[in-house]
Amino acid sequence: MTCEHRCGNACGRPAPNTSDNAYLGDLIAEAVSRRSLFRTGAVAAAVGVAGSIAVPAAGSAEDSSMAPRGLRFEPVAPNTADAVVVPEGYRQQIVIRWGDPILEGTPEFDPDAPTAEAQAGQFGYNCDHLALLDHPGDRGGKVLIANHEYTDEPLMFAGYDGDDPAREQVEIAWAAHGLSIVALEADGRSGELTPRVGEELNRRITVTTEFELTGPAAGSELVRTTADPDGRKVLGTFNNCGGGITPWGTVLSAEENFNQYFANADEVTDPQARERLARYGMPRGASGRKWERFDPRFDLAAEPNEANRHGYIVEIDPFDPDSTPRKHTALGRFKHEAANLRVAGDGTVVAYMGDDERFDYFYKFVSSRKMRGGGSRRAREHNLRLLEEGALYVAVFTGDSPDGEIDGSGDLPSDGEFGGVGEWVLLAAGDESFVDGMSAEEVYVCTRLAADAVGATKMDRPEDVEPHPATGKVYIALTNNSDRGAAGLPGADEVNPRNGNRHGQIVELTERDGDPTGTAFSWNLLLVCGDPEDSDTYYGGFPKEQVSPISCPDNLAFDPHGNLWVATDGNALGSNDGLFGVALSGAGRGQVKQFLTVPRGAETCGPIIEDRRVLVAVQHPGEIDGATFENPASAWPDGPGGIPRPSVVNVTEKRYGRIGL
């Protein structure tokens, strides 16, 4: 999320990282200063306080004239249309919109007379991460799981007064948060997806749904409240942003900007509790949404521990509608953007996670137990506990070359890319803390403070992170950081190459010896986003005159051919946000091609790239300053006279052929 959105995230300002930990750029700049970045025949500029970067010589157009498989489509041009724009030869279908019924007996959407009861059975607001799984009882069916990150009340309600919201409006918002699980009919000839209203797997998970806390911090004093003196049952999930799918068929959902829902941190008297709340950006005084007026658990003066029960990775079993969703404390508590898994050769499960805040950190979790294969019930029950115990690490980056040597020749690395090495620093394992002065429970609940204490490297809004399904390389979307280089804050460097960075970059991380359970890695920049005509951009060495401009990478996914797909949030180049395919290997490495754009004011979320379809969640269409229910800035998807409705879109080739071939 960018600070222009009404999600409550101010991109780092509410929860400033005031530790004196090394900043990635400061560490890397030492290495960069020892080498000359000028190269015969190339255009290059040394990294320094001015914020420019070295740009390697572009490969020849002859080497990259043929796009890789999966990316053979005519790219969509940047635009500001109030529509989803797709390539020539492709078509689009609205699968489901905010307010569409999914539970039996739920009324049709009525924007002029909404109720909390109706919303509890309807598709929620601001769909984000998407998962599309095969229906367990129907070979032709699918199951869609969608996060609903936040609500935008001025666009949802006529006459909304943010200073004095009505209880019904607040309860509608509670019901519009969380997740939707909905069975779909998949047409095998056209590729269209149609919701099955009232199907037994359909489910809404909201702010009032009961969750179970698992792992080392479950039951600790830090998570006990008046309503839950045992510290093991939590009501609700909110600000669910990115997510992931487990190999055992469950879905992970990330609780991100949970701080915005709480109030009155300044009235908490215990100094240690106040420090913890401040590090997580808890509001002083009233919250923006005023939920504390209708439920005292959102009032930190009354329940200072309630905030400690949110900010986790949630696991949901979409195939068991009676199951209790779980929040895994072993994966730490921070502003989780996503969690995506890689399974080591011995069955150990590794989860990679970013903390979406300016100058915050990048983490991984390594399970204690091994995954069991096969489809037996016993194996699945075992695998459902894998994220409850393990080791939690935070990343420390350095700027040396991957082999640890600098030859002094003045040349760039032979592959033309910038990179370095890094170390995973252990914070806690099971019930044992490795952070001086903190118990294991404190590490899991106050993870940011633990990472501060061990000298973790300050990053720039690490959002989605995806391990490559074939190579195991991990791709990290760093969306942007306009605070870079501001007074008293770290400046530009090799891995974060620009002050006032508006466009972001993508880092490629490689675990040493390909072992995700190890403690050493190397890294390099894949993309430094922005206008290709600008000298401070880098497209993996691909000729910049042959790429689509890209700004503010956010969600990531892979297609069946191994290409990386990037959804953007907050395009700072004057175009609507979109979805882009990026080649990762061969002569085409770094080639970026725009596949679609989303409507005015919208963000592209939750991409799913299958052989014959692309799904995206179109979040907050029409979210533009000054827009209201009465004065909307978008009429998508229903057209003139309609209000903007976040929706899921299915894009297929017109004859339902394979994507990008």
C-alpha cells in the first residue's frame, strides 16, 4: 500500500525505525567506493549521495528480439482509462465484485441500503491476494480464496461522516474485511469462472470470526486480555494484504497495517508497553475509523494487549468450512505483506516474509519438523502443524561481491549486475531466544524490537516475496521509499539506488548452495524501476528502449514458463497501475512487458498466472483524493451511474489458448 491510499498506512511514518542499525546502502556503499563503475563503452555513474546508479551496457536488440515463451503478446501501452485494458487478442471477465452474494439466502448488492447482515454473506471489499485451487469434490470446479485488505468508507456509504460514523456503517466495515472463500464453476471451453452461490465450501471470515493463536507466544502474558485470559482465542483478522499457498493445500494470509484499527496508545501508562506500541505505530488518540467507540478491544487504554494479537500470518483451510483459522506466532509479528514457502530437499519448510514499512526488515522462518508427502489424512494433519514451531531469522545484507572478492580491475561484475552477500541472523528457535534481554515470547510478539537489537539491515518497504518454483531464487519487491535521503535518514546506495525513491526495485536473493535452511545468501538487483529513458533505471541488462515502463512493484507471481509477473501499486509515471511479465533468464533477462492496466485510482493485486488464464484483483478503483460515494472518480466495473466496486478479473486468450504463446 502506498501513502496515497486510505488503508491507514503512512509508509513508515507511523512506526519509525529509530534504531541505529546499519542501513543496507551504508554497508554496500563501502564496497562500491572501492571499485570504479566506469566501463569502456558503457554508460555508468558511481553510486553516491546524488542517488545515481551504474547502468551496464545494454545487450543487443538482435539477442532479444524474440520474447520468451509466456511473454509473446503485444504489450499494453501506459494509459489512464477507467477500464481494465488487456492485450490485443485477449478478453476479460468480471468473476466477482464487492457485494456479490456468496452465501445461501444473501440478498443482492444494494449500495443505497447496505446492511451488516447482507455484507456478512457477500464478497468483501478491496480484494487483494488471490488463491485459485482445484475443487476437492469436482474435477471441473475451482475454489477462489480472496483477502479483503481494508474498507474505504467514503466510497462505500452515502453521507459518510468520518468523525461520527454510524454503528451500522462500522459493522458493515467489519463484515467487509477478512477473506472470502467461494466455489467457482470453470467453463472448460471458454475459461470463464462463475461463482456457485450457496456452495458448501463458501465462507466469509471477518473481523468477528474466532481464530486460534498457535506457537510459542500463544498463551503468553503479552497476548492475554480481559475477554481471553488464556491468550489463545482471538476475534478477527484485518488488513489482510498478500498471502501464499502451502503445499498441503491451505492458504496463508498476511495481516499488514493492523495498527490503524486501534486507539489511545498515549493513554497506556506502562513504559515498556508504550515503547512496544510506538514501534508498531499505534495511534495516539482516536483512530481514523473510530471502531473503539463500538468495541472496547480496539481501545488500547482498556486493552493494551489486544494489538499484540494481530500482525501475524494466518493459515486457513479452505476445504473445511468448519475449521478454526489460526494465527502463527512462530512466524513473528510485524506488518506482514505476504508469506511464501519453499520446501528444502529434506522436507523442511521455509517461509520468506517482508515487513512493509520504510526502513524495516526482511525475515524467514525455518520449520522444526519436516513435511510429509502423500495425500493421507494423517500426513495432512501433520503438515497443518508445520508453521507452529521453528526458527525465526532476520536478514543482514552487506555490499561485497557474491564471491567476497573485489579484484580492483574497475570492471562491473561479468554478468553486469550489482549484488552482495548476506547473513540470516537467528532471533528465536522454539522456546529459546537468541536476543539479549528478550524472552522468546517477546521476540515473537515484539519482532521488530528483536530485529532492531541484533542489527538487522534497514530495507525499503519489502512487500511481496516469491521463491522461484524451479531455481529456488527468492524475489523481493521493494515498492518505493520517498523518505530515502531525507534529513537524518539513510541515503542512496547500490541496492537502494535513489534518494526520494518513487519507483522501487526488485532484489533477487540466492541461498548459499541452494539451501533455504542455511544462514548465508547472495543477492543482486534484477530491476531498478522507473522511466527507461532515465539513467537511474536498470532492466536486468536488457535494452531499455525495448521494455515497458514499470513503477512501484508490489505483488509477485510466476507463470508456468518461469517468468516473473509483477503487479504495481502507486505508479509514479502518470499511468494507471498494471501487471507486467519479466523474463529472468537468457538473452531476454530483464525484458519487461505490460500485460494489463487497471482502472483509474485502482491498484493491481493478487495475480495468478496459469497456462490459460490470468486473474487479478482490482483493488480500490476510484480511490482518488476528493472522491466520495456521491462524487465517484470511477464507474468501473458497472459503467456509467455505478459506484466503483473492487472486483476479481479473469483474462484469457479469445479462443482460450495458452497465455503468451
